[in-house]
Amino acid sequence: MKIAIASDHSGFKYKEQIKTVLKEQGHEVKDFGTRSAEACDYPDYIRPAAEAVATGKFERGVVLSGTGNSGAIVANKMAGIRCAVCWDLRSAKFSRENNDANMLAVGERMISIEEALEIVDLWLKTAFAGGRHKPRVEKIEKR
């Protein structure tokens, strides 16, 4: 799978670890930055990753920050993006099954790296259920 990944300074450490695991699993991963844990402005990195997913250059995106919220807020400004903040396996599973989330936001300050890796793995493996959820997702896209 082609995956865009990005973070701000408070998600940098997890981004680097998640990126490594994804590549080891055989995914094609493009890192949109940041390149260090030095303070930065998250829109500078999250927006290009979201644009890459929105335009279809990448199938999915993973963005990281302290809570995950800042990444999700920026990503969700892009038409065609459905970015879910997930702090546990249930939220990750339902974001894919019910909402067809194409981007995942994770908060480095909220969960352990082990939990983050489990969430990313489950989120990538979970398919959209379609069915009764499909018309709801279509309504989102009509905005």
C-alpha cells in the first residue's frame, strides 16, 4: 500500500518508528516531514500529506502530533479526506469499517508506541464495510 506519513515535532519520534515498521512490512511510504523533534508548525507537514492522499497519489495517510487532534484538523480541511483520531483499537477499527477513513491521526503523548503500532496495523488491515455506511460517507463528500 502507498502511505503518506507526516508529523509535527511532538509526533516525530513515533513517526520515525511507525515509518520503519511500515517499510519493513512492504508498504511504500513517503515521509512529508518534519525531519526532527525541533519545534515546527504542523500544517507545513500535515497539509502536503493530506493533499497527496486527497489527490490519489497515496491510498492512505498517517499523521502524528501530541494528541492527534492538530493533524486531524489540518487533514480534514482537504476535500476528500476523512481523518480519524484514534487512541485505541476500537476507534481505529470503526473509523475504517464505518467511516472509510483514509487518514489516521495518532497522538504520541496519549498512547505508548506499542499501542500506536497496533492501531496503525489494525487500521491498515481493516476494510470499509460499505452497506448502510456507504450513503453516509457519500453525504460527507457532497459538502
